[in-house]
Amino acid sequence: MTDKTLDVVAIGNAIVDVLAHADEAFLTDHGMVKGSMQLVDEDTAHQIYVDMGPAIEASGGSAGNTAAGLASLGARVGFIGRVRNDQLGEVYGHDIRSVGVDFRAPTAASGPATARCLILLTSDAERTLNTFLGAASLLSPDDVDEAFVASAEIVYCEGYLWDLPDAKAALIKGMDAALAAGGKVAFTLSDSFCVDRHRAEFLQLAENRIDILFANESEICSLYEVDTFDEAADRVAGHCEIACLTRSEKGSVIITSAGERVVVPAHPIGSLVDTTGAGDLYAAGFLFGLTHGASLERCARLGSLAAGEVISHVGARPEVDLAALVAAELPA
Amino acid sequence: MTDKTLDVVAIGNAIVDVLAHADEAFLTDHGMVKGSMQLVDEDTAHQIYVDMGPAIEASGGSAGNTAAGLASLGARVGFIGRVRNDQLGEVYGHDIRSVGVDFRAPTAASGPATARCLILLTSDAERTLNTFLGAASLLSPDDVDEAFVASAEIVYCEGYLWDLPDAKAALIKGMDAALAAGGKVAFTLSDSFCVDRHRAEFLQLAENRIDILFANESEICSLYEVDTFDEAADRVAGHCEIACLTRSEKGSVIITSAGERVVVPAHPIGSLVDTTGAGDLYAAGFLFGLTHGASLERCARLGSLAAGEVISHVGARPEVDLAALVAAELPA
């Protein structure tokens, strides 16, 4: 795959995160399930915002976080996602371009505002997501330039997009373009409730179209409707070329269709502050390794290192240069 | 002053901070003076933004930070400042209201955008400010409700406003309203370059109108055009009822017209991350103490505690409930 000019093209919801601390009662009072993502309409988003405490704004979105992490590691990355031409859209575009990501997709001149995710951080560092998709919900196959996707070794797809028919069609177009050009398809299950909504189709994807699957423990258990991680791990073994299963403080397990199983511990961190972006940055580290000839074990260690950095501060994007962090903590 | 319904009304620029890490070369290449604030026009702000790295957005503005800090400490606070009806204006209004500040001033439906301050954080935790005033520059005497100001024990004024004739007139109206109602005037010199621009008038203010003056070492030295802190301290002694002089890691010195001199060390912090808001939060702690019957020494210790919290993380507003922090670290 040496003719590829990009390592990864990611496709996802372009979202600005609005992060605030909250107590457990706030989640209960607002009917939120801790640790999950729920889609909300503009009125609900407004009401949650009025009720929540002071916040900071930071670019987010699952696949966008992964793209930013990859760029920080030194990868060549593209990102496809939709924003509006409003202030938050400008923020989103600035943040992802400023780390070197080739950000593609027309900026809408009308219609709904740039997507926001209202994130409540509880004292256990868990994050609970309330997403108003806005402009991101208008992502369509027309936004996916097949030549752009074909120029990458891997197309990275966000499961969250499956909630919207047009965005789902955009993802399928992206996957097809990658596979037709000899590239690979990476996919994240995103959220256990998202898996619940689309289990049958996600199972088909895992069996037929996904080369590299990312899932945390609750997502992979939800996919196979099993109670234990070991059962889920056994089930996924036969499906994807590589399954990357993340287990929070227990580290991660890589399972391949060739029968390998690699277990890697979590990277030690100073203090756990905010888990937002942990899975996204794990994927960034792993895919950086994979596109740069690393062993599966090193790929997983790179994932753990990148995830460890992002959970040590508020916000879902790296605060430090990840390439420098790798040089310091995981020299090749 | 028991008939007062508010402790403090603050008047200042309503600004959303845009914070990014940068190296020293970035400052040099862009002609910035490290640690200072420069006003920039919209084009310059745009160019700096294009050049700077990924950022986070967080409500800021000197007096606004002080108001938010006071509210977090449990004070009854109002704030007068101007935003536009854009997304950043909504962010600003949300953040300051959500901590309980009574935010007053019409939201402009047209004209320049809500003010932004592009903040470059260098590895020494110093911050360099580039402010596009936008909607904040339209603050005028009409925005100052005299009855609102008169309802507070103290009106807190930001020296930065002196750069704009209408905003300066608004400050003067606020000071007059406070004094006429038996209140006191607190004032921050804001920035040594700001002092340079307005030295003669700031000296007159210090002598005739300011009861409580806040300044850091370089600002107070600039005001009196002297080389050493001790000379400046001697000069200010005869002017204001109370002068609060902050000296970064050396703590602060309180000097009164009655001849008192109180020296208080800096509050120990975990790690120094970002000095943005240090002076603003010192003022918040001090004024909280002053309006709640504390001794000058305790006022200064409250200032140091609040400043210590805000410099231990990125952003100029408290991340924790300051009242709880006081209860834990500085019980009365």
C-alpha cells in the first residue's frame, strides 16, 4: 500500500463539546444514563444547557478526536464531517486543521447549527453525553469524495453515524471506496446503546466488511448479547481481521482472525480526570502503529498511551504533542 | 452598609478566551510581548487564530472572572458587560449566569461579534493576551444602571476599559453611582502597558476615587515609574484606603492608608499550569473577605487561595466550588 498518500481518513460527526462538572443528582434529574450518549433535539439541548454549570468548549466528536490524535502522533490524516458557517463551526474547523488534518466537507451556509455535545463530568471522571447533531446530521454520501477515501490505507468509521440514514449511506460509500482501492475498514461501535439500536446490522458489518473493530467491554458484550467479556472475545475472534477490545483500567485485548490474542495493560497515568475521548485516542494510537509497521502489541501500547494522556485532563483531544510523548515514554 | 442587596457589582469586558499552547518563537514571530495584553483588530485576530494551535474556549474577561470567582465563594454579585447575540455571546451569558452572577447589559442584535481573547500559553505557564474587543467595545454609560450599582457594597472596575472613551465613561458613571450610594470603588490596573497608556489618569483615580486598588508588581511600578516594588509600595501607601499588591510566587502585600502593611505568602499549589486569571481571582478572594467581615490578612489569604486554584489548570475561571475549597483549606 505504498501508493497511499494518507494513512487514515476518518468519517464522523463534527461536534464541539461543551464540558461541565455535574453531580449524580443532575444526571438522575435529567433522566440521563451515566456513561452513555443520548441524542437530543435543540430544545432539550437548550434546557440541559440552561440547567448545567459553567462549561468549557472544545472540539470533539469521536472520529474527529481520533483524527486529531493520529495527526498529533505524526500520521497523515483526513477527516470528513459537516459543520455550519457559525462560530462553533469555525472553532471546529480551526482545531482540526491546526493539528494538520485535511478536513473535508462543505460548510453549510444555512440550516441547523454546528453540532454540540453537552458533556457532564461526574466526580468519578465518567462522562455522560447529550448530543445535538445539528449540521452534522446532514452528512450525506455527496460529502464523501471516493478518491479522497481511496488515497488512505484505512477508512475509520464512527458507529454513531448509523443513527441517520444519510450518514449511514455516507459511511457505506466510504467503506466501499476504501475496499475497492485495496484499503481497510476500521469501525468503532461507539456506544452500547448505539449497538442496541443497530445490532443486526453491526453484526453483519463485523462479519463482512470491518477489518479492524474497536469496542469497549460493554459495547462488545452488547453486540453479542453476552454477559462476560470472555464470551464476547470468543465470539468476535472469527469475525474481523483485528478486534481491539478496550477494558478501561484493565487495559486492552487484541484478537485476530489468525488466532492471536495480545493482552496489554493500561498505561499508568497521573490522575484520572475525564474519560471523554479515551476510546477515540486508543484508536488513534492503535491505527498509528498499524499504519507504521508496528507489532500488534506495540499498536495496543500506543493506543493505551494516547488514551492515558487524554483522560488525565478535561477534554477529548490531546493537550500535548503525542509524537513527543511516544518518543519519551514508548521509544521504538 | 446592611441595606445593600449585593456584595459586588463588576464592570468589564465580556470576553470569551481562546486558549492554546504556543512556544516562545510563536510570540516573537507575531510581535507579542510575553505576559502582556494587546488589543487587536478583527483581521489580526483572524490571522493569529489561523496560525495558532488547537484551542479550547472558556469564558474570561478580567472583571467577569472576578465576578465568577466571587459567586463561587458565595458572594452576591452582579456583572455589567456587553456581548452580541451570537454563539460565543450565549456561551458567555450561560457561564456567568450559571454560577449565580446577575449579568446585566443588553445583548446586541447586530454589530461586531462577541469579544474574544486569543491566549497563548507558554511552557512557563505565562499567558500572552490578544484581545479583539468586538461587542465589548460598545459598552457605554447607558449600560450602567445606577440603581443596580448602588445596590452593591463595592463596584469593581477593570482598568482595561479605560482604552475606550465610552467604556471609560461607563466606568466613571459606575464609580459615581457607587460613591453616591455610600459604596466603595475597587479598581484593577489590569496590565502594565494599560497603565503606560493612562498613567496620569490612573494616578488621579488612585488619589481621588479608588478605595481598593489591585495591582501586580509590574503594574504598580509602572504607575509610579519606579524600579523597585518597595518604592512603589511606599508611594501607594498615601493614596488608596487599601492597596492589594500581588507578587506572583512571593505572595501579596496589603497596604492601607491607615499605615498597616500585611504580607501574606502565596498559597501552595500542586502544579503551575496557566496563570490566566490569577490576578482576577485574587481580587475575588480579597473582595469576598472584605464584604464578609474578614481581617485584611484573611482577605489576602482568600485571594491567594482563589488565585492558587485558577493557576493550577487551563482557563481563568474556577474549576471547583471555591466556597468548599475555603471550608477545606482556610476554615474561618
